[in-house]
Amino acid sequence: MVVTSRIISRITSRITRTQLITVAALLFFFSLLSQAAVLPEDRADALYHRYEGGGVVIDGPSILVRKSFKDTISVSANYYVDNVSSASIDVVTTASAYTEKRTEGSIGVDYLRDKTTLSMNYTNSTENDYRASTASFNFSQDFFGDLTTVSAGYSQGWDVVTKRGDANFSKQVKRRQYRMGLSQIITRNSLIGMTWETISDEGFLNNPYRSVRYLDPTSSLGYAYQSELYPGTRTSDAFAVRGMYYLSYRAAIKAEARIFVDTWGVEAKNFELTYTHPLKKSWIFDIKLRHYQQTKADFYNDLFTRIDAQNFLARDKELSTYSDDSISFGVSFDKEVEWGPVDRFSLNFAVDYIQFDYKDFRDLRVQTTPGQEPLYNFDAIVTRMFFSIWY
């Protein structure tokens, strides 16, 4: 269900989903230093992604094609697949392992006029029990000799939640996202950017398969289960500051700090530090360190004292108190060629190793006194390989 790409979203970045490789950010930095607003380059990308950790495996391909017309319009199309095999701790303790497939398609248009760029995008994704559609609009404008860029955007989402085995179950979710950004070239070697976004969700926001546990002395385990129940609305705000410094030997250092708060009581922050190093003409290597931590939602509990203990109930570990630390490595080989219409290609590989440490979510695979089970933790590996051509 929603566990598919949202797992990768939470793992690789709380801001972007694919996070292909840091070299993209470096190239963006170079473009800001050298010229005004420009359309994305004509290119095609073929990606394979894989996430493995905590009993969950998600993998699949993605294809992106982009083409510009008359130096003012760029059109893109993307196809993305998640193949999910899940035997996570939630599944093995309350249900049974499952497999599913999620497909996503999107189309986008960018329009450039002088120093202004307008972008529109529509995305549709389907699973056997979840359908999502999102329309987005973005605007960016360069000022002050192209040293300052201001951006803003809005997204509207329409989701439908269904349930396997229950033909009558159908719930709606509406999502709205507002975002603003500012980037400023400080010196010829340094760039700083700030972004703010707020997201408003309304509708059925919990997982129809997930349960909470509560103390029950009549049960052989000492506890029993009931369905989760979430509020029907959620509003979140996030603010991020990013900086990049270009070193004299063509390398770059990038740092990022981000904070997040929502109306469910979750407060989070993450910090990233990336070093990108070129080698000769064609190779680029990078390494990234990242730390993330969050507090639990107001209505989260690993073990409730009784059935219907409060109005809202959650035991999703993603709403618990936890932290994760990751280290990422990436390498890119980029070369100019003369292959008919193709004038350049790039081969890229990136891998993340992530450690998750939960502070108040317990491992129920170990049977002992309720509430005394060991705290849960696990490691995950995320890999991405992609091939790009420019034409």
C-alpha cells in the first residue's frame, strides 16, 4: 500500500523521493554560477532502485525522458515501478507476508520566458489498494543580475484508499502542499538556499491494516489488538537551509539542516553533510553523512493500558520516537561522445547504509512481560544505478 515509495521517501530523504546522486546538486550549482534561468537539458535516464531492510524489499525501474522545443518549452515523462515484498515486524507480528506492485506515471511541462520559469506536473500512481493523483505548479524568478532566485509552488493531491478483501471499503484523502524557496549566490564560490513548505492532509490518514495493542489479562500474550484510529486532518511545516561551497580544486562541500513540526505533535530535525570530489575529466565521487531524529505523535503508544484508551490510537513505528544515521557513497562517470544524436552519457551508482534506532517501539517477536520487550532497531541498504544520455 502506501508503504511502497513512502518507505524510500523516508529512508533516502525527507524532502525528495529519488535522491539519485549528489552530482546533480553540484551541476545545478555550476549552472547558477554561469548563467540565468535555463530549461532542463534534453536527456533520458534509466534508473534501477532497491531498498532492503527490516524485512522489506522494494525495487524496480524508472524511465525519464525530457525534450525541449524552441528554447522556451521543455516536456518530460516519467514511469516508475515499486515491487514490494514485505515481511516487516508489523506484518509478521499481526498478519502475514505479502507482495504487491506500485506503478507511477507523470508528465511535466516547463516554460521559460526571460528570467521566469513556470512548471506544471501531473502524477498518477496505482496499487492494488491505493490510488493517488497529484497536480503541481511551480514558479521561479531570477533577480539582481541572476544572483538571487525566488521560487514558489503548489500541489493538490487526490487519493483513494481501499482494502484487500473488503469490496465496500473506500476512503478519500485530499492533500495540499504550499512551498517557497530562496537561493542566493554569496560569492563566486558559495551558494545558500532556504525553503519552507506546509502540507495539509484531510481524510482517511491511517493504514486500514494496522493495529494497536493494549493490555488484556485474559489473553495468553497479556495483550490484545484493536484497529488504529487517526485524526482526520494533519498540517505540517518544514523549513530547511542549504549551503554549498565550491573549492579551488573543483570539489564542493554541501551542508543542510531541516526542521519539521506537525499538528500531531511530531517534531523532527535532520542534518546532512556532503563532499563531492571530481577526478580527472570524467569521474565524480561523493560521500554523505546524515542524521535524523523525531519525537512521537501525541496519540502514539507502544502499549495502551486498555481498549479504547483514548480518542485516537497509533502504533505505527514511523510515528514513534526514533532516530536514524546514514552514510552514502556515490560515483559518476560522465563522457562526451558522438553517437548519432547522442552527444554525452553518464553512468552513476550510489549506495546508502542506514541504521534505525527506535526509542519506544518494541520488538514483539520476543515474547516476555508486555512492555518489557526489547526496543526495535534494524539496518537498511538503499542502492541506485542509473544511465543517462544527453541529445
